[in-house]
Amino acid sequence: FNAIRAVPELIVAMLLLTVTGLGPWAGALAIGLHSVGTLGKLSTEVIETSDDGPLEAITAAGGTFIEKVRWGMVPQVLPTVIGYWLFRFEINVRASAVLGLIGAGGIGGELVSQLNFRNFPEVGAVLLMVIAMVLTIDTISGFARRRIIAGSGRKIDDDEAAFETLRDLTGLGPRPG
């Protein structure tokens, strides 16, 4: 995982452009490779630092390896790992805009196209869309992370208020009666 993470996404994308040519395929592969390295490293560290008590209790009760993983490990690490995955998704959205600048397609490609034509109102619109996407993803992933950590039995008023604000801003979803 360290070797995969050692090379920046931008360098990987430039190398992949020689293989795949211009377009979104090189950018998607570069982001995917870097994400595998980062998420693999973070996930293994979470697993390594988890509490051994539940695993020992399941072993003492005669549990199998699958039962130890399902009931002893997954409940401990799942909220943190999902939080890392959601955070990495946010990073990947931002990285896609940057990788498009080198010809890897996506929203960054549109940004470069508008900059080349000196079409600054459209450049502003593209930048606003990237910012709106990142803020929307951040709000939704924050809601999801807090919901996973709190569990399904508890309501979180702050999250519901944030979700309603997001719904009001975007105009998506049903309006209350």
C-alpha cells in the first residue's frame, strides 16, 4: 500500500495517458489506484489498532473465524472505515477536476476548455459546480458517518436539520406537509 501511495495521482495519470490516450480512463485509473493504496493503508491500521477483547471473548465461547470477524471485528472498525471511504470519495471528486487539467477528461477537461476560449463566466460556473458538488457530498457523507456511528436506533436532530437544509438548497426531495 505504501508503494501505491508513494506516487502522486497526477504522475500516475500522466503515465497512464501514454497507455490509454486522452480521456477520462487514465484519470479514473489514477484516482482508483491511489485510493486503493490510501484506503488499504488506513483500513489495515484501523483493524490493527482494534480492541482484542471481543475477539478473545468469541474465541473463548467457541466461535469460528467468521464469527470473530462478523461479531468481533466488523462492529469495531466499520464506522471508521466507512468514514475513511466517504472522505476519500470527497477527495476523489476534487482530484477529478485537477486531473482533467492534464487531459484526463471529466470536469477538469471542461474547465480547461472554457479557460482556453477565455469564456470566464462558464469557468466560474464550472468552478461553482465543483464547489457545490464537494459541499453536497461533504454534507451527505457527514450525515451518513454520524448515522453509522450513532446506530439505527437513535435519531440525530442536527443531521436531520442539515439534511433538510441541503434539501432546501438543492430543491431535491419531498417538502414537508
